[in-house]
Amino acid sequence: MGFLNFDVRRFDIYRKVPKDLTQPTVTGAIISIACVSFMLLLFASEFMHFFSGELVSELYVDNPGDSNERIPVYIKIELPRLKCDFVGLDIQDDLGRHEVGFVENTVKAPVGDDGCLFEANFLVNKVPGNFHVSTHSADVQPDKIDFAHIIHEVRFGSKITNSNVPGTYNPLKERTKTDGNGLESHDYVMKVVPTIYEDLQGNQVISYQYTYAYRNYISFSHGGRAIPAVWFRYDLTPITVKYHEKRPPMYSFITTVCAIIGGTFTVAGILDSFIFTASEIFKKFEIGKLS
């Protein structure tokens, strides 16, 4: 019978105080509104962070994909002092590839009276090599060859559209060299770093970052001056950079939300209690009852 009369309410650690025994204050209302606003702000921030995930990077020694696969390359370069009739693309590498006048997936558009905008999509082997824009494939060489240029884009691999992913994927963008000697060749020596980006759904994009060094020179062959060109010499590093999005576990999100709510309420309660106690002491001091 004693067990049946047991009151489970004894375990209540959140005992309620009747409203008529509590005293609302203006200060308490202001602190409460600020407390709730602050909690909502922190909750919204944590909620966005949880669902958007965070970007994690790692390095390892490898080249992504099969070693027999080729790397897609895109180039867009403007030659303001050379007509399109003379412009071509040559590709060479350490496996013995040597293509002069590569024409597949190339577009040439006249710019002004004597200029040319040249674009090309092509594949290169995963070995050191070069590709260069030249007049080597022209049936007749122009009287004057001037490879002044403006590079709009040189890209290896696929384009990463997520702007939050760090890296230098097109450092040659808008690189302008139009003030040199018209007889000069231009060399861009590039160190290419394989880069993988993986989103929360597991979709991967393989791209390549690169850095470059530049030099210009006038070269000579046994028969006299060599024909100038714009060279892009590349070499791949064995280090791969991987960026992947990672979402915190659910328990971490719940723990953070509980900490936000509990911590804010605790600090706000301490602040309200301190202000209320100080105001009571001040009132007693005013009427002379402070002893």
C-alpha cells in the first residue's frame, strides 16, 4: 500500500514557483529578450554550419585516376599582332609525342585587323611535356612574327565551381605581355599539382592547381634565328591535394545547441540576479534602511 501511495513528483528537480510569488521587472524583460535573440542567432549560425559542412584538406603521394588516362587542358590566348591564318598549337611530351598543328577542338577568331583569339581543348599525358602556340604549322611564314599576348585562361582538368575551395587553378588569368621585342619567345614553366574536390554527396571533381615561372628570350638555331613561340612547359608533382566536405555528427550538433541554450540562460540568469540585487541595495540605500 505504501508503494501505491508513492508520489513520483518527488523526483522533480525543476520545481515550479507560483506566478503570484514571482516579480517581473523591466530589466528582466530586456535581458530575456536579448537572451532569446542571442540564442536564436547562435542557433541559426550553428544550424547553417551543420548543414553546409566544413571543408577538410589532406595530402598524399599519388596521381588521381589511371596512369594511362590523359589530363584535359584548356587554353584561351589572345594574340593582338598575329593573324589567325598563321596560328597553331604544337604538343610534345617525354613519351615521344610530337604533334605539330593540332587542330581538333580548336577555335580561332579574328581580333581587330591583325589579331587572333585562339582557344583549344586537348589532352596531355601524365608525364612532363609542353604545348606551345606557334606558327610552325603554317604553310607560309608571315613576314613579321610578334607573339605579344594576353592569356585569358590556362586550365588543367575540370573546373571546380565551388568558390570556397582554395587554390590557384588559373594563375595566368589576364597575364599580359605586349611590351616586349617582337622577336622574343615566351616561356611559362609550370609545376602542376593534382587536386581532388569531393562534396557531401561523394561526387568528385579532378582538377589541377599550378604555379609558374616566366622568362622571355631570343633563340638561335644553326641556320640563324629560330621562330618564336609561346611555350607552356609543365611537370606534375607526385603529391595530390584532396578537399572534401565533411558534416559534423548529429550528436555534436545537439550538444552544441544544448550548450548554447544552457549557457545563455545561465549567464543571463546570473546577470539578471546581479542587477536585481544591486537595484534592491540601491533602493534601501536611498530610503536609509541599508545597515
